[in-house]
Amino acid sequence: MKIEYDPERDLLYIYFAEPEKKSAETITIKPGVHADFDKDGKLIGIEVIDASELMGKKIEFALPERTAVA
């Protein structure tokens, strides 16, 4: 998974596949939130337009730390 945020365009994109993967279909989840699917119907990404308005004024991500596997 990869997360990108463009503050100039206030655009957030969450990749669930490689960024090069092409979208075959886009479905609007709600105004400003779009889900992209590949040709097999697998979710490959979510785009949020005007992200700071939809998610709050401060865009932050906290991910859990990975623990070492013995």
C-alpha cells in the first residue's frame, strides 16, 4: 500500500496495487471520493478530492510499527 498527498491540489490517493496499474473502472463512493478498479474488478486505489475538507484541516497518517519476526 502506498499513500500520496498533494497539498497544492489537496488530493489524497491510496494505492492498493502498484502505481503503474491501470484503472478500468472508477466508481464514485460519495462526492469527492472515488474508487478505482482493475479489469478483474479488484480495488487498486482510492482518490479523495479536497481531502482536507473531507478529512479535517490537517492530513496526518500514523502507521503501526512493524515488529521483528524471529
